[in-house]
Amino acid sequence: MKIDKIKVKRTSFEEFAEDYGLRLRIIERESPLGPMLKVDLVTDMEGRSISAIQGEGLTEDSAIADYRSRIANKTVTIVLSDPWYRAEVHVPFFSEGF
């Protein structure tokens, strides 16, 4: 049997986003508790989300922390500027930081 081993380096959330040219999108919406924030990472070209996963929180920090914990150790597909270029990327566990 063939076994594929993938070694994923531990990195910060910011470094991961910068490595793939991603930006953080924060959406504010009203809820019964007051303003609720949703967070995800998107590509620079057309603002495509890299995952259906979103973080939620009442503050930016709590929404980002929720997103970081939900997306860590998942595999996502990133579609870059050329629609024919797709990259499957394993999201690492993040080191300290943002």
C-alpha cells in the first residue's frame, strides 16, 4: 500500500493568509444580542471564500479566534486569479498571534 505523508509546518494565521494572498473579511449583521460579526478568509481577486466555515463573535477578536479554531487542520481549495488554477491546501494548526 502506498502511503502519502504530508508534513505541515506550524505558522501564524497572518503568515498563512499572506502565503496564499488571502485577506480577512468581516461582516457585521444584527442579531437579538446586538451586532454579530462573521469572519472568513477570501481571495483577493473576487472575494471568494476559501471555505464554507465562518467564525462568529460579538467582537472582532472573538470572531477571529473562533474562525482560527474552526479552520485549523482542515483542507481547503483556493481558487486564485486564473479560474483554472486551484490549490488544495491543508490549513495548519496556528501558532500564537492574531
